[in-house]
Amino acid sequence: MSDQELQAEGLEDVGVPRGATPDPDHEGWFSWGDFPRSSFAAATGRLLFKPDGPGRGIARMFPTEDHMNMGGSIHGGAVMSFIDMSMFAGGLCAGMERGHYVTLDLTTHFLARGQAGSPLDAHVELVKQTRGHAFLQGVVKQNGENCYSFSGTLKKVNRPNAPTR
């Protein structure tokens, strides 16, 4: 969606990430489409996101059997990868300044076991934005139950790494 289209929809002030388009299968949600199959992000599956009021955004993933650990719950690595991606997408929806960021830290508390078959929703709050950092926190819910809580810091970088070939 272009900035002009976002303005026309009244979304220019809520931080819909650049390159996002309305998801055709989930009304009110946005996505970047499918990640390249060769990317690590593709393992998470379709990532949806939307603004949730001033300073807040929500990101959603759809856990499948591919995300499970040997104990029958969502693998901790899958959870933390989703939360990391949620800080970027949800943070932008929450009004985080546009730019290129890297994760400085991420703390996750595992409160309950997530299961395949029901969406995980990361409720992201932009706690503070400085010139070079974004501080975020939130909770991931499944079926209304708090499963994971998190806090993290993103650092704004001026020059992203060039892709390796």
C-alpha cells in the first residue's frame, strides 16, 4: 500500500509497515505476503499484523505441527523467532520510527504451552523510542490465555548488512 493509499484509509498515523498489504484471507490484518522459501523467516509461516491503538500493535502466526517440539508443545525457538519478528512488525504498527533495526536483546518468559492449530497473537507495546533504540514489551496469547511474555530492545542501524552471495 502506498503512503497516499494509507492516508486515504486513515492509517498513516498508526504505522502500517512499508510494503504491507491488506491480507486477502484475514480482514483487518496486513502482511508482507509469503517470505522467500530460502529465508529463515519462512519457517514461521504467514505473519500478519495490525495496529491496536496508540503505541500498540498485534502480530499473528499460525502454528502447525512443523512448529512443535518432542514434548507436544510449540518449540521455544519457534516462539522466540515469532516474538522477534513481532517486535519489528508490531513495533512499526505501534508507531515505531521507520528504519532498519537489529535486535539487541530479547527476554522471554514461558508461561503456558502453546499448541498447533490455533493462532498465536503477540500484543506488542512500544514502551519508548529514542533516536537510536526502540524498547518494546508484550504478551503472546493463544485462545485468550497468556502463553509467553517478552521485552526487548531494537537498535536502529544506518547501514544494513549487504546480502551475502
